[in-house]
Amino acid sequence: VIENEFGEIAIDKDLLEENASKITAAEQLVVMDNGCMCCTVRGDLLAAFNSIAARVDEGNHLDSVVIETTGMANPVPIIRTIHNTPLINSRFSVKGVITLVDAKNILNRLKELGKEAGDLGNSVEEDEAFQQIMFADKIVISKIDLVPLQAIVDVWRRIREINQKAPMIGCVRGQLDPNELSEFATFGFNEQDDDIETEQHGACDEHCADHSHTHSHGHTVECFDSHNDNSPVSRHNKFVVTFSMVEHNKQINPLKFAWWIRKLATMKKEDQGILYRAKGVLSVAGMDQKMAFHAVQDIMDRHILASRWSLTEERSCKIVFIGKKLDEEWLRGGFESCLEPHSRFIGCENMIPSQLLTEKKRQILMLSNNSERVNLETIYKRCTVGFYNCMLFLDNSKDVARLGFTNKLMNAAVFGEGAMCWYQQVHGIGKLKVNHNSENVVNLHGLVPMSIVKTYIESFRLSNPKIVPFKGLNFQSAEEIEAAGVTWLEICNLADDDAKSFVAEFAYRRETLDRFFADPELVITSSIVKVEYETENEFGDPQWDIIKFKLKLRPEKTHDGDVSLLQHRLSVQLVGGKSASQIYQVSLHSVHPKYQIHVQVEDHRMPIVETKETFHKYHALMDSLNNEMKVRMLIRVKPDGNGPLGEMCGCC
């Protein structure tokens, strides 16, 4: 148990000791950047989880971790910390949020909030009490013995205006079945989300008379509505509104969906409203498994479920949005832009009349009709694993696509929804590396479905960034490919002919990083990256302006000299910019699935530009730097005076 208390109290030495039943943790605030969501997180949790993981590694048994926050805590930054910190999310996941509500005082508290918010011109939703109720997965109502039944009904109805789904149970002086604190719908993903389609139709099973939680007064908290003559709580009220979308026989394009949820995470409340939660069960192009999607404010997550679509089951995409003053048109339009008709086959060429085929496609068909193509068909029929092993030897995903366009059997083998399962069986999850080389030969089919490969290649061709590393871009996971593909889509969306884009990698030596993580007070510098912007001289002849960059990480000194959670600031050092023929605007944007960093440079002649954010040792940037020894970034360069560079994402 992690118990948050005010005051400077050491936590590590008390953690999981033989006779200790809780951790007494000093609550402190650490400013950090979690991707596009600049937020405040609790730094003590990072150190606490680090200590817990270390004790588990020593052989200590652990069932679960319970974080008991102060009454003033907003749960969202805590959830964000767990979700966005690799040290934590690689070993722990959020089960849920339980909120304790004081039946005697909650109504007056919420009334006061409304009055205070009105006087100050603020929103009641910004208060911690509202946040704790809104984001609860289960609500415990205490002191029900101190108020009359009608008051409990009023409390129940007021809570339902804020949170329509969380189960509510009552307790007296803390007397509660311990199972109630662990047995509830999980925070993340459920195999069954059948209620999504009915979310928009008003109150549902909370008003059922069949409930199991009884109390000393003979009533259940959830059955109060059945004893009252008033109509059920409206799902559309001044606090919370909800609407859902159900798209039949549709599937999402995974790259476009990843790009859309990045925009969803940075939606502006004055334009699109406030998103409290979203959840969905989705059909994904090129996959036979269902995908669950869950969002809490700006925390977005996806999870591939174990359940698969059956051959007779109609594919569909269901999603629910819950929030305040939501721009329904904007949300619907964004989600619909990710959808495409479901098809188990992709452009099967032998079903097209031969006179409609281009000459190039005729040549492909002729090539595939020789004995080599027959051998591949035979291998696929008799030894499926052997077929996909052969596919991994093809170093160009376009060649794999051409094979899939020859006939129905090869189309199903290459583009089929079960292909990725076979690839994973062949190479093992996490053991394959693929590449997009500097000559634009793309070899991605072993890690992602061909539907992603197709969108990746199309968006890269349209965005046309130059790959700076001579070796090209190496990918070790589907998430890394997705991050790059989303970057290409964002460049396409900007559609700026004057801006040139480069993909570069700032590398670090292993021994340099080892010294840095052993002594975080050191300053480390990356390798130099060089980009060339082609322009014309006064005679109309081509010339190239060269701009060089280095990344530097330096520690931020603390007032008390405590280095236990030392922050580091990232800066970009520009070299040799004064010799360029004109002034350039420059932006640098990270290309990584776990974090986003962006640096705007108004004038490339500035010798050094720092990030506004600082990063601690548990941040995803530090974790990836230690493991990958590089920072991959998109560098966009544009002559000054030709308009702004444009925003890569909502927070740039």
C-alpha cells in the first residue's frame, strides 16, 4: 500500500519491509513532459514503483499495489504516470480507480464548487472532487447511517449526473467486504463491450432491481432509483454527455487511427470540448483479432484482445465518447476518416478482366505463372510456416505485395487477416528487425500487416522526407513503424512545398551513456547530424545550404541539491548556420511511439535552443536512450518569410 501524506518522509527504506504493511510516501510534484501531454505527475510514485520492482526481483511475492492518495489528489496525473512511464507500465497495469464519497457532505461540497466556479469564471470540472467521481470505476458511499434514505437517493442521483457507469456501494464506519475493493470492471479493456451500442440510449442496468449489495437499512445503493417516482437520470445533462458510433461492415486503417488518436489527445476544450472517457471495440484491417481502445482525457491506449472475429461474424467498429460540450461533428468526422469497408481480399488481380490490366501488371502475372510461383503455392498448402519463412527472406515488401496480387490463394496468404500470427510464429515476438533503407526499399511485412505497409509507403511517397542515416531506418517493433507512418501522414497533412523534411538519428556511444546513467550530473552530447537544403544562387544554378545539429542533455540544478530525481533539459545545438545563403526556420520532432519532443527554431543562426520541458531518469526518453542509444527525429527546414512551418501536432 502506498499512502500519500504531506511532508518529507523517506519511502525506500519502508518499502515492503518484513513488518511493514504500507509505504509512507511524501507527496511531491515533478513537472515533466509525457508525449504531447504536458502535465504534472507525482515523482514519489516513480521511486516507489522502482523500489517495489527491485524487491519483487529479489523474490518477494506481490499480489497488487494499492495507491491511497490524499483527498486533494486528481487521479488522472497518477494514471498518466503509470501509463507513460516504461519502468512502471512494463510490469504493472492499472486495475481501476475507487473513490470514497462522504454521503453527509458531498452535496454541499459540490454546491460550493458550483458557486466558486461561477464566481471565478472557472469550470466545476476542474476540481478534484469532480475528477475523483468522474474517473471512478467503483464508488464507495460512506456515512450512509448518518443521513436519511432520501438524502442517499439525492447523493446517488447527483453522482449519476457525473458518472453514469461506475457501480456504487454503501458502507458504515468502513465495514466493507474486502473483495469489493478488488472485484470490479477493470480500468483498461474488457473482452465484452456489448454495452457500447446502447450507451446513447439513456440509463441502463444501474436501475435494475436485481442487485447483490445490501446494507443495514435494507436497501442497496443501486436500487434507490427503483424506489423513487422520479424519472431516471438523463444521460445528457449539463455536466456529462455521451454519444456512440456503430459502423457495420467497417474496419479501421490502423495508421490513420493512430494519427487520429494523437489529435484526440490534444483536442482543445474551447474548440472541441472536454473528453472525459472514450472506449471502443474495433475491427482492424489486416487482423483477425479485435482491438479495444480506451481513453481517459489525454491518455490513449489500445490493446489487441484474445478474441477473434469468426468467419460468419459481421465486422464492426463501436466507440463511445463521454465528455462535456463535445464537438460531435468533429469527433464523428475524425473517426470516420479512419474507416474503410471491410474486405478479406485486397485487390485480387485475377478477378479483373485481363483487358483492364496495365502492361506492368501483365508482366507481374506472367512472372508469377512460372514454376517458382507454383512452388510457393505448394509450400503454402503443405507447410504454411515454411511459406512465411520464405516471405521473410524477401527484403522488399513491394515484392510480397506483387505476389499477393497474383491469385486468390496468394492474396489470402499475403493480405489475409491471419498472416501476422504466422509471421510471429516464425520469428518470435520481439526478435525480428526490419528496415526502410536510404534508397527507399521498404521491408516491413514481417512486423506489421500489409494494410499498414500500404499506408506507410503511400504516405512516405507523398510526404517525401529524406532519410539521413546511410543505413536507413531500422525498426524493432510494430509500434516504431506506426510512429514513423503517423509522422509521414502528418507531413502530408501540412502540404507545404517550401518545407523540406529530413529523418535523422542522433546517436550516442554506449560508454557515454553508461557514464551518464551512473552519474546523472554529467552533460552528454550526441553525434552531429547534417542536412542539406537545395536552393538556387543568383544565376539560377543549384546550391545547397548545410545546417548541422547536435543534441545535448544537461542536468537542471535543484534548490536543495537533491539529485534523487534530477531533471535534465534537452537542447539543440546548431552548427555552421551563418554560412547559409538565407535564414531558415527549423523544427525538430521526435519519431518514437512512447514520447514526443518538439523544438521550434525561429532562426537557424541561433547557436542553441532549449526545450521547455525537463526529463527525469524514469521518463520514456531516458529509457529509450539507454536501450536504443539514439533519438530519432524529423527535421523540417523552411526559408524564413515563406510563412510558418505549421504544427506537427496540437501541442507543437
